[in-house]
Amino acid sequence: MKERDIHSYASHLFEMMGDKAEVYAAQQLAAFDKSLDTDSSRSMRRDWRRIREAIMIMKMTHSRFTHH
């Protein structure tokens, strides 16, 4: 996935699921960690890792602006 797609997908998940979005991304990552080691699964693991990281940043930013 391209960086803008990662950010867009992470943003959509965060808007729809709030804090649960990070858990969802972690679950998806874990599912691909358990899958066969193929090019496709490695790519999906990388994408879900990046999506989760983007959600974590969004949570920190959102928290910073809503709790001060």
C-alpha cells in the first residue's frame, strides 16, 4: 500500500472505531503473522503494521488536542 492509502485507511478506521481501531489493526496483524510466509502475507503484515502505527499516532494527536 502507498503511504497515502495507509493514512487514509487508518483514518477511516479511527473515525469509525475510535480507540478500538488500534486493537482491530493489531488483530489483523496477528492473523497475518500466523499465516503462511508468502510474499502476499509479508506485504499484508507490513501494511497492517503501518496502519496500526498510523492509528497510534492519530490517537496520540487526538488525545493531545482533546484533553488539554
